[in-house]
Amino acid sequence: MTYLNDVHGIIIGGVQAYVGDECVHDYNGNLIQLIDNPPQDREHLVNIPRAHGAHKVASFLRECGADVEVIDYAFAWHLEEWKDLWKSRYNSKTLFLCISAAFRQSSLFLWQFVGWVKNNYPHITIIGGTQSIDKLLPYKLDWYVFGYGEYAMLELIKNIKDGTPGKMEYYEVGDRKIINCQEHYKAFPKKSMKISYENRDFIKDWEILPMEWSRGCIFRCAFCTYPTLGVRDDHSRDENDLYEEMIENYERWGTKHYALSDETVNDYHKKLERYAKVIKKLPFKPRFGGYCRGDIIAATDKHWDTYIELGFTNHFYGIESLHHPSAKAVGKGMDSGRLKEGLLKFKEYIMKNHDFYAGHISLIAGLPHETEKTLDEGNAWLKKYWKDNFTAIGILSINLPLYVGKYAHVAKKLATISLIDDNPESYGYKIDGEIRKSGLWITDKMSNQEYMKDHPLNHQIQKGKEDEVSKRVQVSWTNNVGLTMKDGMEWLKKNGSVLTSGTLPTWSLAEYLIDPSLKYTDMMLKSDKRDRIMTYNDGRYMEDENLMTNYAKQIDPKEPLWDKGKDSWSNLNKWFWKEPHTGAYVVPRPPPLDLRGRGALAENEGTIFTSAGFNTAITFKQRKKNYINDYIRNKINA
Ligand code: B12
Ligand code: SF4
């Protein structure tokens, strides 16, 4: 297809680490800087994986004839670098600049650059694409695309090119134009999901590239906020399309490793069998990581070989609770004893018949029927039987949406909330009080008194714009058997959020392979490279019972109190940890372990040193810095 032959555009993306927002736009479109000094050393604030959605949309538009380039690692770029890049790319065909925000895209330099383009190239259309509309609405863009956006983008570009953008289906909220791809221009299911990278993407052979096998999940668990659930029809991609992507990536870049973003990779088995046939045809053995239902594995041992044939043995299991009534209450009904036994058998089977297995169990503290005792029991089982793999637990978060004013119907359509959020009482929850409000549309930062205390814009919602500020309210709760959110938090403080750490968490592998002496199989933390990997991650994924207990003692909280006069919580900073960068309150985490002197840093290039750890860590950090800087330099010069 060639009808976009005379179109050029740029899509910026990339996953940033958990860094706060550096800026926001106010109601007049002015960019407000939220921190005094944006960090200069930004290479370590981005994650290595590529911008999945950006590459997907770009590949699709290229198939339609357009010249579309993706720029990764957005948070790492400085303003002058952005400008240099733009000047080297801009030409008479340039039509759009896009920001892809799978998660946050909150770099001050990025938004300054967007403002600079707006001022100097006013004819360029600025578009944002996301699955998380609340992450983009605080910024001023010409168009906001919400949901799987390939077809919406194609239509939008065609209409902009023809001067008929008004033909698009969109909502208007104030002066924001929002295309809802859950409703219009749907791109799920989609048979072709191929990404075709370009030379100017500088893909390295050690990278773990993102990939999709399907869009949506056939289940609908009560706490799940994923956008496309309860899917009935086949929602998987075409086999040839998968083969083409994998062979192309292997031949051009040497790629063998992928991270699947499917909501549930193993939701039905026929799909896996079809893809196993594709994998057999490849001249190499790939490896995949991704979300996987543990109960399906436990129930179907006759299918276990398919996981090996696929190379899909790096699993993230949303187990949610090891207490059967709790898991059952949210839609994961298998008997917990059977589930645990099945997982252990599967683990053994894969270890025996394959060279890699990593199982990451994810739990939620606070589901119905859960008590501190049942949490303790689950933890005890994990410590006994899952010590050689990974487990993390987080607190249940209930967010009550508030749909008010003239845009209420739009807010309702765009909010991705869970069944529990929608009706907590029907799951036995009593709502105790508000924790914090955040705007779905705009500038929640500005109404956050704790953070913006002295800022002149604090609490200024412009007259006439009140309806544009749809709110989400995070609440504290008591479950049906009396466990409160506070009890859950206390439990987490006492026991830590990492309960076992025998392997690495599923998605973190990509960060370490930048060290050429590490292999994918080293990520099981079973080889002599274990200490080095733990050094690299600062011991972040290492559970340490003594440390956690001491930490919990230090921050022993007093009851937080709602101060009506100030319209905020007092004592919050004791109860939660206040992120210095954003002022946001988050669940406390212990400081990184100082492993020096603990003997854990002693291995370097196979030689044991008593003091090598520091240098090992520095070399690793330098490697990432060089990689990102080389990328940026190569990009500008490409
Ligand atoms: C895989 C995944 C992860 C992986 C990411 C792996 C990686 N490195 O990319 C991991 C496990 C690390 C992860 C972590 C988190 N995740 Co997550 N994750 C997903 C998931 C399941 C798929 C994302 C994906 O890759 N999809 C496939 C690609 C192709 O889709 P996409 O990137 O969204 O792109 C499409 C559209 O967004 C749009 N689009 C994107 N860019 C552009 C650009 C233009 C121009 C246009 C027009 C369109 C467009 O079109 C694209 C193609 O159709 C989504 C749910 C979902 N199904 O979307 C949640 C989701 C993105 N995650 C979510 C959350 C909350 C998180 C965490 C905060 C969880 C936590 N509490 O820690 C962390 C945040 C991590 C961080 N660094 O900030 C939320 C985000 C909600 C929000 N309001 O922010 C989502 C939407 C799920 C949900 N509804 O709850 N996640
Ligand atoms: S929790 Fe997992 S299995 Fe359940 S609906 Fe969400 S994606 Fe599907």
C-alpha cells in the first residue's frame, strides 16, 4: 500500500523507570516545571526494553507507505538532543510528531521539545497514543488516541493529510480531542501484529524484544484493570505473521529472546500449539517470558511439552492468593493445594527437560477472606517450596471513579476499572475513607496539596473547566473478614514485598543481558554469575528478613489522620514513603541493601575478589550509560 507515500512522522516512546513527573501543562497550555533540577544523568532512568506500541504503530504505517521513525528511551534525551534530532529529520513531508505512553512519559525535556515544535512548526500535528489515558491528558496535544491505535492512527493521518480531521470519530473534552479505540477504529483482534525494525533502530542481538501473540484475555478476574477482558472469539495473530517477524529479527539482528505482552499467554491451548509449530520451523531456539495462568498449567500436565517446544518457560503467574477462598472470590477458583502441587511438579518437569525455568508468583494482599494468618500461611509455604523462584506481593488498591459533570459519560467510557472498583461492596469490602484523589483528565499534580503546597497554581481549577476534572479516588478498605488496608500494609512492612527471590522477576531480565558475559540462562540465578547479577541490581530483588524487620521497626507508623482543615492526611509521611521526586506517597520499600562487605559482591569475570563488587557495579552502570548515549548519538546521525 502506498497511499501514505508522501507522509513522514516521528513516534517517541520508551519505558521510564519509576520516576515522577517533571512537568505538567496548565489549563492555558503553559508548561509548568514541577522539579527544580531535572536529573542530568538520565540513562539509568530508562528501562532497556523498546517502546512496544510505538514500534507497532510505526511498522503498520510503514506498510501503508509512510516514512515513520521510532525514537526509543525518551526519558534519557536532553532538550538540545531532541532539537538536533528534529532538525536532522524534518522535511517537507513531515506531518506529525507522536508521543507513545504505555506508562508515564514525563520528561521535562521531552515536553519542552514538544512545545518547541509547536511554536516553530505550528503546522505539525502532535498526537499521543496510550492504553492509559490518564498518563497523557495532563499534557497538551492536538489528539489523544486511547487503546490499540493502528487503525485510528491511519484514519487520522489520512484525514489530516486531506484537511478533513473533523471526519474522525472522537470525543471533545474542553479543547481535547480524544479517539476511543475501544469503541471506534478497533484494532483487536488483529491478525498481523508484526514489528519490522529498521537499521536506524540499532537493535542489538542480546536484547529481549517485545512481542504480542494476542490481544485481550478470555477471563475477567474481579481485580483486573486490563482493557480487553472476557474476549470470546479467537484473538490471536496469524502464524505466518509470527514466523516472518521472528525470522526477520533473527536474520537481521540475531534476536532470539522475547517478552510477550499478552494479558494471558496460555489462556487457551490451541493457540500455543499453533505457535509451537511455527517455532519448530525456525533455525534457532527462541526463549519467551510472559504472563501465564498457573491454574491452567496445574490442570493440564499433558500440555507441558508445548511450553518447552515454544521456549516459553519464563513465567509470571498472577496467583493473587494462596488461600483458596480468596483466590476463588476473584475468579481464580482452582483448589490452592492442587495449584501449589501442580506448580511444583511443572517446575520440576521443566528443570528436568529444559535448560531454563523462572517462575514469578504475584500476590495481592487484601482479597476477600484474606487474613494476616492466611497471608502468613502462604508466606510459609513460599519460603519452604518456592525459595528457588521469585514472589512479590502488593497491597490491593481500590479506586472509586467519580463520574460527574458534562463529560461524565466520556470519563466512564475511558476509565479502565476493575469489577471490585466498580462495586466493592458486592465483594464484601467496606470503604473506610479516601486516601487520595487524582484527576483523570488533567493536572492532578496541581491539586495535590502535599506536593504543590507553595505553588501559585495549587488548587486552581479554572472557572468553567471544573467538569474537565474527572476524579478517581483511592480509598482505604476493610475486607469481608475484617482485614483492613492498614493491616495489609503492616503485613507488607513486616514481611517485605519480595517474599522469595531465587530467580529474577520476569520482566527484569532484559536489563542484565547488556553484560556480554551473561547468558539468558544465568537469569535463573543458579550459575556462578548469581552474585554478579545481585550486585548489579543492588540487592533490590533479594529478600532479607532481618533487614525488613529492622526497617519495619524504624518506620512504625502512627495512625494517619484526615485533617479536614487542610484537606489532606496528616502523618502520611510516616505511613507511606514520600517519593522525593514527585511528592507521591507510595508503599514503603526498604533502602537497597549495601552488599559490600557481605561477601555477595566478590565475583568478577569468574575470579573471586573480596572487594570487587563496587567496580563490578560501576562497570555495569557505565555499560548502560554508553549504550544509551551511543543510541542517542547514532540516532541523531542516522
Ligand atoms: C506487558 C505489560 C507490562 C510489562 C511491560 C513490559 C515492557 N517492558 O514493555 C510490565 C510487567 C513491566 C508492566 C509493568 C507495569 N504495568 Co503494565 N502492562 C502491560 C500490558 C499487559 C501490555 C502492554 C503492551 O506491551 N501491550 C502491547 C502493545 C503493542 O500495546 P501498547 O504499548 O499499549 O500500544 C498500543 C496502544 O497503547 C496504542 N499506542 C501506543 N503508542 C502509540 C502511539 C501512537 C501515535 C498511537 C496513535 C497509538 C499508540 O497503540 C498501540 C498498538 O495497538 C498492559 C495492558 C494492556 N493490555 O495494554 C499493562 C499496562 C500498560 N500496565 C499497567 C500498569 C499499571 C503497570 C505498572 C504500573 C504495574 C505496577 N503497579 O508496577 C507497571 C509500570 C512499569 C513502569 N516502568 O512504569 C497499566 C497502565 C495503566 C495506567 N493508568 O498507567 C496497563 C494499561 C494495565 C492496566 N489497565 O492496568 N506492564
Ligand atoms: S488477571 Fe489475568 S487472567 Fe484474570 S482477567 Fe486479568 S489478565 Fe485475564
